[in-house]
Amino acid sequence: MPRLLRINMSTREAKYEDVPEKYLPLGGRALTSQIVCDEVPPACHPLREFNKLVIAPGLLSGTTAPSSGRLSFGGKSPLTGGIKEANAGGICSQKIASLGLKAIVVEGMPKEQGTWIAKVSPDGTEIIAADDLAGKGTYELTAILRERYGSKVGVICNGPAGEMMLAGAGVASNDGEGNSSRYAGRGGLGAVLGSKRLKAIVIDSPATYGVPVHDKEKFSVAAKKFAKILLDHPVSGTGLPSYGTNVLMNVISEAGTLPVRNFSNNGRFEHANEIGGESLARIAKERKGGRVAHACHPGCVIRCSNAYPMPDGRICSPVEYETAWGFGANLEIKSLDTIAELNYICNDVGLDTIEAGVALGVLMEAGAIPFGDDAAAIAALNEVGKGTPAGRILGNGADFVGKAYSVTRVATVKGQGIPAYDPRACKGMGVTYATSPMGADHTAGYAVTANILKVGGFVDPLKAEGQIELSRNLQVATAAIDASGLCLFVAFPVLDNPDGLPTIVEMLNAQYDLTLTTDDVLALGKSMLKSELAFNEGAGFTKAADRLPEFFCTDKLAPHNTVFDISDAELDSVFRT
Amino acid sequence: MFIELRVYTGLEKYLGISHGEKMAVAFDGDTTIRDILGRYNIPAVEVTAALVNGLHKTLDYCLQDGDRVSLFPPVGGG
């Protein structure tokens, strides 16, 4: 039977528990959100002892299901003040699941000063004083811990931004090469880990595919079928491995929905092509150490990751679309080398790249540094790790910068920075930003699929019609995928191929000896959202939080000259059914 | 009459230009996007998104002078 591991930082004790029956069918976001709903008072301070950081592998993680290595992190967000789940790839999910752990719950808070790490292995869990590791960047920290405990360990950790409890801090984990670049970035969960003074959790598991499967033969048939579905689809089988996620830069710009210069009124960036996936892939092939078609965890058949060689020989792996947008078009920076440098700083200091990009855009809007000034952007971001007042302002996210400089053009919802799709010309995405319990989060219901990419049908991105239903359906399906441990990119084939979702259900049924239907899986998604919304209500959220910033409704975006015009009543109807 | 044509994400191999490079393409009278694909031997099946001035159009769209046409194979990410 799988167990729950509780790491109590008040007492520095680790305790294993049997998994309560009601948690057995849950995994990933379904489990992190349920435990947060059950154990964290919604009105608690996110950086004090009553908040918890819950870490849960998805339901299929640790099996041979393709692309199933997503690890969910949940808690009350210091950035949004609501419930948060952020998930990441990397090697830790499969290892945690293979240790027989359904979840790790980090709880309590030390009364004493100090820094600790936890080491989780088949022999148990040790909590070890680690003052020598305080303040370390994640790259050095991960290298030290791999040296100390073996090169195959997974390392979940915090950079200085998390230790300083800045609201833009993410939680890092590593890929197979030891890059601490796999981020559960959004919502400031790194600050929650920092509040517990747990610098790192080392996952030492001899197995990657060690999770028991009830009917191995049926599972194997379904897993092979699912791999074929992923590989046969042109997006997951060809586009993503060839160019990575940054393949989006040009199409989003050409469609006129790329936020440029801190969400100005222009939806196209004239230098998009210079920072897009095609240019990135060319540089990765030309320079030593570069790679495309890189897998972030064993068994991923999509392999959308890349390794970008920086001019001084360091590798930033990967450079993703939202990061290239946040530090590129959003700041009017046209150099992939600068984008990679800013990305690397975030990875090392422990910041979410999207929040940092949006925050830097607001800083530029304020005139504190100029748009398009590469050196000034790098210098400003470097202040975060130093803990200077300017660095702390930036590291606390876009809203915080906006307040500090009295900027009113701040693209956030529930305090979280809006990512790389302008909601005025991709209105389905605007509905998701406004209504997701996670705050502005493109992954919560990725309407770009039907609005721009023509995957899963087509809904005109400039019109209000159809966006509510599109966003609602995607938010429900996404919640279910986030429970499975599958990478969200399986959604591209699943939306187009009617065999996709039934095959996921076949894998779950074979693994757990269940008789689930696709309706059951979607019902799980609905029920997860309901719990998350109830948590947010308890935390004090009202309908007023489900709105986009005012300027999106008043300032027209070129070239289509549209505003976000979906009414409040329509937004309020998203979760009424 | 001319259009501004840009192709991306592998389609550039059919035109012998770089991805995203602006190419002025002359045309007369009733010419569709499909006609342009035929002229350059770009297989229609490889074009998922044909954006004209930022709007999705079918391959049977009749080109207008000055149109900005951008062609993409299936792409996704996020």
C-alpha cells in the first residue's frame, strides 16, 4: 500500500502514514488540492505554520505510461492568496512514486533559526541540519547534493528567492543531467518551502518505474497505444520535438495576440522571429552542447525540452516559450542569449520566469529601466538574489512592482502575472485567466488550442461567442490531466483523437484495477475545481477577483483593434454548471 | 498586385528562404492561397494555419493587394 510522508518542520520529524481510503483514487493536483482543502485553513497566512506544501506524483507516474512524469506541488499561494497547484517535469515524480509515496506533506515551521534538508530513501527519511547550504543558488546546491548522495538522486529545492520568502519564488527540481531547471514555478510555492526553512528534499530511489501495476499486460497494451497516439499527432510527434514550445512565438505574433512591451496596444513583435523556436533550434544545433528533442524525464516520448548553449559555455535547459516571451517580446528584448541569461538567473535564484518577466515589464513601464535594455534587465534581476530592496520588490512579482511604482498597467489576475497570450485577441484565454482558481495561468485551460492553433476545433479568438464553454471544458479536462501525472501536452492529440482520453482511462483502470469511464475522469476534474473554488471562497475571494485588469477592456489591441469584451455575467457563469 | 508572404516552422524549405523572411509575391486577378501553394510546390496538407493579416483563412481565400500572409504547419506548445 502506498503511504503518505509527513515532514514536520516544527519538530523536524518525519512520519509515514497509511493513505486514507478517500485519497487512494487521487494523485497529482487532485491530491495536493484535496489535502490542502482538508488540512490548510483557507484564511491562514501562507508563510506561517498552518500552511503546508504538498508534493504529489500523478496517478500514472512511476509506471511506463509515456510522458507521465509530472509532479504536483500545492499549498496556499503567497502570491494569489488562494489555492495553488503548480506542476513540473524532471526526474523526481517517478522516483517519489517508486518509493511507494502517494504524497509528501511539508508542514509546521521551525521556531529556531536554521536551514535543513530532508533525504528520502527506501530506508526512511532523515531531516538534516544544513546551515552550510543556506543562500546557495539552485545549480550549485543541486551539484553539491548530487555529489553527496549520488548522481542519480532527484533534488527538489529552493533558491535564495524562496529562502527570502518572495512571492515570485518557484520550487526547482532537476532533470537527468542535474540541471535545476524544472520548475513548479507559479504562485510563489518556493516561498512556502522557504517559510519551512527546508532548503531541499533529496529523493534517493533505486527505481524509476517501480510503481505496482495490477494488470501488466493490459497496461502495456494501453501504454503502447497511447505512445503511438502521441507520436502520430503532428504537434506532439513532430513540432514539439523539433522546435520546442517556443515554436509558438511566430504564430502568436502573426496572429496578433503576442503581448509586447508590457501588454501595450500592439499584439505583434517585429523581432519575434529572432527569438522564436526556429531560431532557438538553429542556435542549439550550431553551438557545442546544444540540443533539441530533449526529454525532461525518462519515458517522455514528446521530448519538447532543449538545451541552449550560452555564449560563455553554460547551458540553459530548457528555454521555453513563455520565458522567451516574458524576457523577450514583453521587454522588447530581441536576443535569445539575453533571454537565456535571464532564464538562467531565475533558475539559479529560484524565481518563476513568467512572474519575473511580467514584473520586469512593469518595472520598465514605470521608467525605472528602459524597454529593450538587455544589460539593465539583467542587472535588475540580479538584485533579487542579493536581497536588496529593489531586488525584493521585483522578486515579489508584478503586482508588487506595480504598487511600488504606482503603475496601473499591470497584467495580473488574483495577483499573478498574465502569461504570453494577450486576452484581447485570444479571448478564450482571457476567460481562463479571469476564472481559474489558480489566478492567471495559461495551463489551467489552454484555449489557445482552439483560438489560434486549430487543435480541438476552432473558436474565433476575436469574438466573445463560444469562449465560456471552451474555457470551462478545457479547465475541467486540464484538472483531470493534472491528476494523472501526464504532461499537459498530451492534450494536443487527446483533443484531436477520439481514442486519446479512453486510452488514458484504460491505463488507469489496468494500473489500479478500476472500471472508470471517461465521464468519471471528467467528473474528477469538475470535483477538483469545485474544491479549489471553495477553498478560495474561504480565503476571501469574491466574484470581483474573477476579472481582468481594466485596461484590457478599454484599450484596443492592434492589429485587430479589439478589447476583452466578455461580460462579468458571462464570466460568472463559467462554473455555474 | 503583391502580397507579403512569410512561412515558418519547416515550410521555408519549399521556398528556399529563411523562416519568417518577408517575400513579396506578385499575383493577378483571382488568386487564392491554394494557388500560391501550388506555385511553390508547398503541399496543402502541411499547412494548418494560413493567417491573412492575422486572421485564420481557408486556402480558398482570394488574395487582396497588400495582404500579409503567414503559413504554418501544425504547431503547439505552451
